[in-house]
Amino acid sequence: MASGKIGVSTKDLFPIIKKFLYSDHDIFLREIVSNAVDACQKLKVVSTSSDFNGELGDLKVEVKLDPKEKTLTVSDNGIGMTGDEVEKYINQIAFSGAEEFLEKHKNDGATIIGHFGMGFYSAFMVSDKVEIVTKSYKEGAQAVHWSCTGDPEYTLEEAKKETRGTDIIMHISEEEKEFLEKNRIETLLQKYCKFLPIPVIFGKKTEWKDGKEQDTDEDNQINDTTPAWVKKPADLKDEDYEAFYNKLYPGADKPLFNIHLNVDYPFTLTGILYFPKIKNNIDVNRNKIQLYCNQVFVTDSVEGIVPDFLTLLHGVIDSPDIPLNVSRSYLQSDSNVKKISSHITKKVADRLEEIFKNERPTFEEKWDDLKIFIEYGILTDEKFAERSDKFALLKNVDGKYFTFEEYKKLIEKEQTDKDGNLIYLYATDKATQYTFIEAAKAKGYDVLMMDGQLDTPFMNQKEQKWEKSRFTRVDADVIDKLIVKDNAPELTLTTNEKSDLEEVFRSQTPTTDSKKTYTVSVEALGEDALPVIVTQNEWMRRMKEMSNLQAGMSFYGEMPDSYNIVVNGNHPLVNKVLGGLQPVIKEKIEPIREEISKLESRRDELNKEKSGKKDEDVPQSVKDELESVNSSLNEKRSERTSALTAFGKDNELVSQLIDLALLSNNMLTGADLTKFIKRSISMMK
């Protein structure tokens, strides 16, 4: 029997191991099982050399639970250790046996998982005591027993063990007793070990018999030792990829496409990534990529490790260059991880471009599901954005798809305004914006469908990048003002008639919803255009939409929706309203307007008399008269507004025209809709 002190530099190292070595205590099981797999893989390697004369047999790792004894044991029939190797690799913390082994077998040792020597000591995070019983594969080797209670003191003595391999016996502490529960251990094995390359056995398979669950004679193998990503793409069919996806995400919708990664330079990388069907919500679909190192699970919290938009993908990435490290911040800063991340971005773009070129009809068919992913990449990754020009699409309201360049060529002749700006018209709801879409089509314009979660920031970005280009929603203004041409219609009304009509129609603007505000303008539209149209300011609406995506813009989200009621001053029905207004104008408005004109003239004379003088040099009589004139002006203007408002409020045609415009925008509901229906019936009698 031998005894001694573990080679550590300070007695405080064990508390650090127990509390801070890993962020999650449950990761100890991954480390211990991975070491056992390593031992089996090492034996495979040495079996090809003259150092090994025995039989490999069925290499496997067994996990055994004994709640009564409060132990959890991980056993393997791998390479084992001699007493000297225990002294070297166990008692000298952070001396990695894997590193030395890799150096010796650098041409054939790529499957060795461990890259640092701390993994074994993770057992002390959950154990009061850890024992090792091990026997080397070497001929004539003596089995040894190592024991430690979580301090630098250990014992090492000869032991009896018939077969080669290693048993790690963990005496689980009281505060970590959850790791003595069968379901808990099985869950962890499924999480960390389900694709390890050596069979991992945990008890026996069960069956329902005689009204209860009973063990069978068949081993319960936790893992699939040859998952799809370690196979050659040529050996897999579409149904194999789908079956593997179902294994990763049971019950999930069928994915759109997959990318099989198989890289051996400048780093080693394998894996399969899937484009899932994304329900229009980014957050719930994050963190579905699983990172592995030689089939050992590392993490599924990939934000900050891969580009943000790639977190929407599902699947597996496996590389020996991804460190088996517990700290995600370490992973994020690791140079190999950054290189891998950049390469995956390139492979994703290449695959999308390949599918688009070779299977465009299929690509277009799936575009509505791919769109949010690709737009997210365009918005968050400059390199991906550059490459996406080759396959990103725009869809119009008729369901046709175009690349950016194709669409530009389609619209540049008709949709370039008089200042040389290319106007991309778009709709967000075909039903409610139908009237505006049809008005645009009547002009020979094309309208895009932009109803996605990220369309607003996407359009904002493209407006900054595409020279002299602007996106405008088709209901943001009347069609002749959306794309202003040199031959725009002219208003046939006088200035006074335009002003009077604005007051009349303003009297009927809705006031029941405090979350909506309305302005009124009389515009020059064609006689064939609608008499009244409701539009929404493009800039303000976009700011409100962006407020839903960016917390710093919440101010805009609190503001009411702003609409403009546009009255077509050239429409016969509007002229009919104006005709009905003439008696009021003649009897009330013109006398008021004459008085206003006289008052304005006198105000101008008084202001001219004040001009260039200091306040104290202006006669008080001038000041008093100017105040009186301004007061009279306000009164007369108020009288004019009151007279026009009174006419407008009693005018059924004005009410009907405004309600029709609101109805066409799906903005007429409740009591207002009922009132409109009754009025319509009354007007038809």
C-alpha cells in the first residue's frame, strides 16, 4: 500500500474544483463517461500496434447506480492504468494523459476526447469520496485501488480485478443526492452521451408485464454510436436525414433543407445543420444547434458562439477543435470556435446559393419559411448579407418571386419618380390594402408583399445601401404622391374652396378612439380615383413597427396611430358636396372672409408701423389696436370654422364618403359600422 499527497500547488484547489471548475454540477457525468470512452478508444488505437496481444472484445461503458450504498459507478473495459500511470495521470492534477497519448499516436489518435486533465476531478463536485479500481491492458499488470475524500490526501494500493479496464466509484454527497435517482441519471446520459462512439449501458431495458414495468435481459444502451453526421453524405438518403432530425427534435415539423458539413482543412469539422420551419417568432427557435467535440456534447447554448442568425438553425456541429470547456465565455473567445463559426456562415450561404441555382422552383416554394432566417442573416452578418444578393428573393402580391436585381429591372422604368428615386411599393395585408394595391396596378406599378416579422428593419437597411431607392407602403399616400411624376394631376379648386372643404370633412373625422389621430387634406387626384382615401404616414408607422423590435424606441410605440383623410378635390361627389356648401358660403362665409381680409390688412399695416422699432418706442395705441385686431381675427376665423363644421356635421354625403374610406381600410367597426349601414339604407330609399 502506498500513500501520499496529490501534486497540487495549494490546499485550496479542491474547493475550487468542487465549486467553480464547471458552471453546472451535472456535467461531471459527461466528464467521467467521456474518460471511460477515451479509455476504450485508446485501446482500439494500441490494438493496431505490437504493444497489444489480447482480444478487444465488445468495448463498452457501464453506468451503475446503487442508491442504498449511495454510489454511482462508471466502468469501462478499455486500456486501464498501472499504479505508475495512476500516480502520473491522477495524482498530478492538470497533467493530461490524453495529450501525451495523442503525441505518441498523433497519426491515429484523433478520436481521443480529453484535451486537459481536470475532467476526472469533476467527480468531486458531487462526491464525498471517489475511488478508482483499475487494471492495465499490459500483460502481467497489477490492478490497483485509488481512493480520495476530496482533499490532497489519497491512498493507492494493490487490488483484485480480473479484467482490464477502470471503475470510477463516486460516493455521492448528501447535498447532491439527486444524482442517485435513476431518472435523473438517465436524463443526463441522454443529454451528454447519446452520440458517444462507444456503447454506454445503463441498466436493462424494461417492458410492461403483469401490470408493472419489469427489467428484461437486454442491455439498455443509451447512445447511437454512429449518428448520421459521422457518416459520408453519399451513404445517406433524404429519409436518413429526416430520421436523424426526428431523433434530435421529436415531434418537430419536417425541416426545409439540410447542410452536411464535412471539413478536414484548415480544421476538422463535421455536422448536419437543418433549416427549420420558423413560426413567425425568432426567440422560441434559438439554441437548437448542439455543439459536440468528438461526439461528446458540449453545449446547446450557442448564442455568442456562432453568428446570431445561425442560432435559428437546428442540428449538430462536431469538431475536436471545439474545447470541452464549461465556460461559454471561453468558447466565445476561442480562436478555433471563431474560425469554425465563420466557415459555417460561408457553407450556409454556399448551400442556399446551390439550392437556388439548381432547384429554384423548390427554393421559391419554401421561400416564405426561409425568408425570416435569410433576412435575419442579412441584418446581422455583413458577409452573409453580401453573399445573399445571389439568392435572396422579393415576393410580390401576385405570388411571383424575384432576385433583387431582377426586381429592380422590372420596376425601374415605371416606378422611378421625377427626382430619379426608385420607389419600391409594398403591402402588408392584401385584404385591407386591396384598394390601394389595385390603384397602383392601374398605374402599371408592381407591389411587393412585405408582411414578415423582420421586413421593416430589412427595408430600412436596404434604403441605406441601395442608392436612390425608397420603400413606401402602398397606403402611405395617394398613388400620385407615392411616385411623383412630372404629369401629376392638377387641383381644379380655388384656394378658398380647398380650405373650406378641409374644414367640412374635418368635422366628420372619428373621435371615439384615442389611439388614432386624423388630419384632413384636399388633394389633386384623377376623376377616376376614389373620392376619399385614408392613408398612414410611412415614416411614423415604420417607427412604431420598429419600436416592437427595439426597446430603445418604445417612445414611438406609445404614440397614437396617425392617419390622413385625403379628399379627392377633382371627384364629382366632392364637387357635389362643394355645390351644397355654396349657399352657406354665400350667406355666411363670404361676409366673414371679407371681414377677415380687412382685419388682416389692418394687422399688416400695424405690424409695418412696429417694424424696426424697440418695444418701448411703439405707441401704446398701436399695441392696443394690434391686440384688438388679432383678437377679432381669431373670432372671425372661429366663426368661419363653426359655420363650415355645422354644415359638415349635418351632411350625410360627407359622413358616407369618410365612412366608405374607413371601411375600405377595415377601420369601421362597432357602433360606427352600424350607423353607416343604417345611413346607407336610408340614402337608398
